[in-house]
Amino acid sequence: MSAAEKSQILNLYNMIAYQEGAVVSRQITKAEAGNVTLFAFDTDQGLSEHTAPFDALVHILDGEAQVTISGTQFNLKTCDAIIMPANEPHALKAVQRFKMLLTMIRV
């Protein structure tokens, strides 16, 4: 893919839609060094506790999420972001439906 093909304006909010009772994901880019993925969570949906071998930046685009990292809960709203450190247990739950951009960087 050429630089011109990669260089485009992305409206992240409109690139993914909510689905009732579901978590929806759409990968934006993937490389050996990491990847960028959009998610849309309906209310009360989430990702159960897990670990990952890379740092992850969660950026809330819309709504409200509860992010738990190593047992500590954080409430994030539209435009908030948090880093989930590599190898630390973390989970996410929709307090109300939310969209997020997840950027994972291999360490």
C-alpha cells in the first residue's frame, strides 16, 4: 500500500456502529510493532479480565467505560484515555455504551 493510500482522514466515530447486546471491533492497522483497533460496546457489555504482552492505550471516543487495571477501577468518559501496562491484568465494561480506540504497542 502506498503512502497516499495510507494517508487518509478517518472519522473514527463513524467507522464503527453500536450493536444491541454486543461488542463490535474493527481493526484499523496492524504491524509487528502493534495495532490500532476500534471497538463499540453496548451497555453492560465488556471484556473479561486478561493480560497482554504489550502496553495498550485506551481512548474513549464516546460514552462511559469502567476500566479495571490490576484490581483498581477507573471510570472513563468521552475524550478520556488511560494506559494499560503490559502484563498487568485488565478488564473493560460499558457503564453506558461506548466507543474506544485501542492502540497496542509491543514492548
